[in-house]
Amino acid sequence: MAAAPSEGSPDNDRATVLVVDDEPDLVELLQYALETEGFTVLTASDGVAGLAIAEAEKPDLIVVDIMMPRMDGIALTAQIRERAALRLTPILMLTARTDERDEIAGLEAGADDYLPKPVSPKRLVSRVKALLRRVEREEEATTAQVRVHDLVIDRDRYLVERPASGETFRLPRKEFELLFFLASHPGRVFERDELLSAVWGADVVVVDRTVDVHVRKIREKIGSDYIETVKGVGYRLAEALEG
């Protein structure tokens, strides 16, 4: 069941974090750690309640456990990414599982970062701060519009458009940033670690395969011809479209 913000509600300009997990002791521990660092904390014990609170409160960041009743964390993350108002909200995923497939599933659903359980409250707070700093830097960056091939990549509105066909693509934040970065450097090949540093930042720890997952998701949405794989190296924006 969802819990309201703790007593002594902080000022509205403090970042709000929603923690969705079915372990009461862990939620209490994380809530205390986050509130000690000045965050407003909302909590929910299952995915259905978490989605309702996210839609109503529009938190600045969401912490999601994978294994939960009613709606698991993978499904919850996918549902959040389908909501226009929450599409760019950073998501930090937690799981007691150690299988890489769970990490990939979380990233494919739209998670921005991933922490295994048992999780140190200090480490989680550090990751939360890192994600929020990254979002702040992205929002402060000079807004721009990149036109490449038949696409218009609009950072003001976080939209990708194909004017000739009237199509509009709303990508999750990291997919958009990855496409925007490659489109801003046409013809240049980037290694995976370079893309991780440029898009995710040095203070967010994710695996190399994260880039592969996001490239695949971009290709599924806008087409497979825009980003080229350079075998043994990395990726680049395609110099020309096939056909």
C-alpha cells in the first residue's frame, strides 16, 4: 500500500523520489537515507500502487524493485515509459537476482540504472544523486535541433520527427540522448565506453551492453538504417540510408 510523504514535508523545490518495493524494512531504510539527504520520499509496496502514485505526483526519480506483487518492476517500468508525463523520469532498478538477463530486461523496459540487492543505502543515495545530476546537465545543455537524413531530432521537445511521413517518435531519455549525440557527430565512430561516458556520464555505472540494448531499441522505433554497427569498435550515425 502506498505511503504518503513523511511528516515534516520538505519544501517543494527539493527533489522527490518514489520508492516502489515490497520489503517494508528496506523501504524504511531507504526512505530514511534519502530523507536524511534532503529528498522528499514517496513509497509504494507494489507496481500498481507505484504507477498510481507516479502518475499523480510526478516524482523526479523512481526507484523500482523487480520482484513485486500485482505488477513487477519490469512491467511497471514499461508502463511508466508509456506515460508522456513520465517518459523522461529517471528510473533506478533494484533486484535480488544476479542474472544478466534481468538487467537487460530492465534496460529494455526503460530503466536508466541498475543496482543489485542487498543494496547499501549510501550507494543508492549516491546513484540517485548521480542520475539527477545527469538529468540536470541535460536540461541545462544548449537546446538544439539536429536534422539528419529524413529526421528532425528536437532537443527542445525531446521529439524525433520524420516530416516527410508526418511520423513522430517519443523516445525515453537515454535513447533520445544517444541518438542525439550520434547525430551531432555525423560520420564519427564511437566506442561503447565513449558513448557510456557521453550519454550516461562517468558517475553512473552501467555495463557496455547497455549501449547495445539502447541502440536496438532505437532501431526498432525509427528504423534500422540510421545507426551503423562498426564491428569490433562501436557505433556511428549512418552516412547514407539504404535505398
